[in-house]
Amino acid sequence: MDMFENLSLAIGSLKANKMRTLLTLLGIVIGIASVIGIMTVGSSMTDSILGAIQGMGAGNITASVQQRSGEEDDGDFAADAVLPGGRSESISVQATPTISDRVTDQMISDFRENFPDQIENISLSESVGSGQVKDGRKYANVSVTGTNSGYGAVNDIKIVNGRYIKDADISASRNVAVVSDKFAKSIFGSQEPVGEQIKIYQGEQIYVYAVIGVYESETSNIVMGAPVAEKDIRTNLYIPVSAAKSWNGSESGYMSFTIRTRVGVDTDAFLAQAQSYFDRYYARNQNFEVSVSSMESLMNAIGSILDALSLGLAMIAAISLIVGGVGIMNILLVSITERTKEIGIRKALGAKNAAIRVQFITESIIICLIGGVIGIVGGIGLGLIGSQILGFQAHPSVFTILLALGVSMLIGIFFGYYPANKAARMDPIEALRYE
Amino acid sequence: MNSENMILMQDIVKRFFIGCPNELQVLDHIGLDVRAGEFVSIVGESGSGKSTLMNIIGALDRPTEGEYILDGVDMGTLDDNKLSDIRNAKVGFVFQTFNLVPRTTALKNVELPMLYAGVSRTKRTARAKELLRLVGMEERMTHMPNELSGGQKQRVAIARAMANDPAIILADEPTGALDSVTGRLVMDIFHSLHKESGKTIVLITHSQELAEETERIISLKDGRITGVRKGSN
């Protein structure tokens, strides 16, 4: 019995009960649509978040001063956790890092000289905070960050006009600033910004800086929460790190810095080398140590968490697929009872059990495939809308779509098999007698 | 084995509810032979066992005991799939209530046995059209069963029974649901199939009048053959 005949038989009988077919379809449509929708939103979210992290410098290594986890040594940590009551006095009060705990300029330059083949650049920064630049009625919101010359390179800051901060600016602690193109546009309009003076207002204080460069601000900002008017968007304003320190009145040294490795350097191996290098400096420090980690491992961790999250949600949505499948089974059982006589006639005319079974499984698969296709279209639609609302770029995945088609077909076979088999095994004499 | 014998039955016994307190013996040592090209009738009151006998002849059921050879095939050893093949290739059923498949055109109904036999689409459509012309239904090939009268349905059913050129046509009260005029028409088709195509036809009926039209009348009562005689016409 050929496939085409089975298909036309199945379509014919589905058409004969349009309303019933529609309602049965609905179960599968809802199931597939919710799975696809969730998977689409999930993968869009993962891509956007990972993309944003990548933009922050995925290949970079971060070293930061952190409090030691154990009182004496790291090995005790597990014991502390197991027996907190018995050793409660040993859990230290949060210690404040003093100037002697910070990483000094000397340590950083020694470190750099020690690994000339691995380190391409080191980025140092000191955040100052937010402020506003005003010029008459024009204004721009800024986040002021003190940086060294390596910051621009490590963070891929693209200078479109003028230059970035140089070592000389830092040693002289010059009041110079690198501003974003958006900033330049709102303060200076079409006027040449480089060389101009700007006034940065922070609280009661006013600081006067000279613009030395303009960088291209990133266009793909993830803006979560309330939308911000274009002119109110806060952009970064970079000044020499030494200037920032005197602005802040902070001590010398750094709590953290970022290393960009040269191309082809084995990140994991260098991570271990850098860690042991700083461990020597901090061997006598009882409270603090330098912890070296890469963004890559963080990205992997975040990526797998997000994937697990969307998979988990999709699993919950998949429950509705099972419900849909049970609906199909139910309808097929009703349909088979109604068509008992027809099954008897077919058997009397020489239809083998297998032919009857294939006929009803085909019907079930067709319902599932039609439902699957509608569900995929609906699911992608839902995913696009969902991604739009959450502010992510939507990425419907081809793999998920193919998987959904495969799954709907499997549901058709799985839930169609029992009713189809029941039909196939009917006794022809009794089936013929059925009214 | 005598190839002249289309149906050869020896000591056929059929019991239901075997081993239960309500065990029922419906056929009691039936011996029956039908020659190729013969038109015979089996007559009996309801409850005489003629439906059960028809089911066994038509390979829908197996006897509890005894030997049944249909067109040279020993039916005692066949499994369900083989029985399906036998029904498909060797038996053409005509039922009292027509039993056309609903929501399926007359043409598709006639094609069905050929579909299950694996005949190609073009061949089965051509043959189905030819058969419908033979029974005078070529005008209504695309009609659904619910658009046909009783006599028309039965003519389609006869065309369907002929589809795979079966060894026997098994007609179970074919005129039972028809008025006398259309019943007459249907009987005439059987007669012409018998005379012109040389078909072996087994007619099961409770009507003595119809039975008289056949070559041989086999009477059945309480599961036993009580008489065999020639038809009067």
C-alpha cells in the first residue's frame, strides 16, 4: 500500500472532522510554540549577554586583591564550612585592605618585565563616579574613569579624533580627558572638540579638563529597564589615572588590573604562572591575596547557566506537548471506535494488520506535523516578540526548529501507535458486525 | 487434489466459547464441495449456521476442526496475514448492507482490493472504471456512497468484489436490503457473471425463491447440511 494513498486517506479523514482535527492540533501547536518560543528567547538572551561580556574583553585576564577565604590557609575552608558552630571564633571580621595590601605600580611593572612574551598590555583604572559636563544650556552626563595608557588598548577603545591618554599625561597628572563621540556631539556640535576646555560638575566641585581625544561609543548598548532619552545617556569620560587618584584623594596602588595577553598565548597556563607570581608577593599577607582569573571561564560559566535555564523552561513547556500527545491518542481512539465498521470492511477486502496500523499512525503523524509546523511559526513569532520586549536581538535556531519537527513526528508515532495497533488487531468479523 | 474443486470442505466443525460452560457448536461436520464455475446457494433459517459457514468459506474465520481447501490452498495452516492475502486475492465479498467505505468515491471503493494487492495506481484506476462500466455505474464513479441508492451501492459492491478477479464470489443476502426490482437487477448481474465470465458464485440466502435460480441448493439446519438438490431453473 503506497504512501501517497495513506496520506490522502489520512488527510481525507482529518478533513471529515474539521473541528475535531483543529482542537487536536491545538494541543500540539501550543506545546511546540511554547518550546520554540522559550528556546528562541533563551538563545537570544544567551547570545546577547555573552556578546556584551565579549565586548568587555573576553580574552582578558583580571587580577584582583581579594580577602583570603581561610584564616590560616585555603585548605581549612571546607572544615570551616562543615563545622561553623565549633569554630565560629575563627571566622574573621571583614578586613579592610590597607595601602600595603594593594598592588603597587612597581609590582605591576616588575610583573610586566617578567612576562614580556605573554603580556601585550596592562590596563589600570580608578573609577571616579558620575558627573555632568555643562556648557551654557548644553549638558552631557558622564562616568569619569581614571585610566592608564594600556586601558584603551585592552578595552578596544577606538579613537576617532585626537589621541588616547599617554604615560606622560599620567606622570605629569595632566588634566586631560578623552570623551565619546556622542559627548562631543552634544557639547560641541560640529565644532572641533580636541583642545577645548570642558567643565565637569560633580556635586559642589567643578573640574576643568582639556579634551585630547574622542572615541567611538558602542552602538549596541543593552538598555534594561526604563528607556533613556538619547541625550541623557551616560558615556564614559577617561582621564589619567593619576589625576583620578588625586581627584578621589585615594591611596597609591590598585585593587585590580586587567591584562591583555599576546595572540597565541595559552591562557590557562599563563593564568597559573601569573597566580604563582603574585602568590610570592602575598605569601606573608595573612588577610589578602591576588586572585587571577579570565573572563573566558566566567563566560563559560554564565553561558552554561543560561543554557540550563532556558532548557529547564523548555522542559516545562514540553509537558504541554505530552498533554497534546495524549489528546491525539484520545481522539484517535474515538475515531477508531467510530470507524470500526470501515476497519472491518478494509480487512475483509484483504488489508493486512500492518496496512491498518500504518493508516492510523500516518493520520497521527500528519496531525502532529501540521501542528508542529504551525507551532514552529507561532513559536518563532513568540520568540521574536519576547526578545524584542526584553531588548535582545532574536536568534531563532535552526537546530531547535528541526528538533521540534522531529519531536512532533515522534509524538505522532508514540501516541498514535497504541490506537493504531488497537485498530489493526480488530477481529474482522466483529468489526464488520459493528453498527 | 482435484483442481476442478474450487471449495473442498471435509468434516468442518466450528465451536465458540471452547472450554466454557456455554460452549456452542455452530457447525457440525460439514462436508461441502463446489466445482469451479458453479453457482450454488446455501439456504437456511437464521441461526442455522450459514453466517459462520460463510465466514469460514470467505477466510474471515478458521474452523475448529476439519479440512478446508480453497482453490488448491489448504486454509488450515495459514496465519492472519496469509488469510488477508487469500481474502484479497481469492474471495470477492458482496454483503447484504453493501459495506462500502464511507466518504470514499465509488471508484476508490472498487480500487480498494487492488490497493491492498499492490496494483499500481494507473492499472487499478483503469480496471475499476472497466468494472464499474460492467455493472452500469460508469456515470456515478465519483459519487460518495451516501449519494447512491441501495441498488447502485450493491452494483458498486459487486464491481469491488470482482476487482482482483477472485476465485469465488461470496454473496451474503445480496438482495436482502433491496426492493424486488433492484434485487432482480442485482441477481441478473450475478447470472451474467456466472454465464459470461464463468465465475464461481456462492450465494447465501434465506429465500428459497432466490436459491431456486442457482444450479445447486445446499440446505443448512442446526449446523448440519440437511439436503442438496438442483435448482429448478
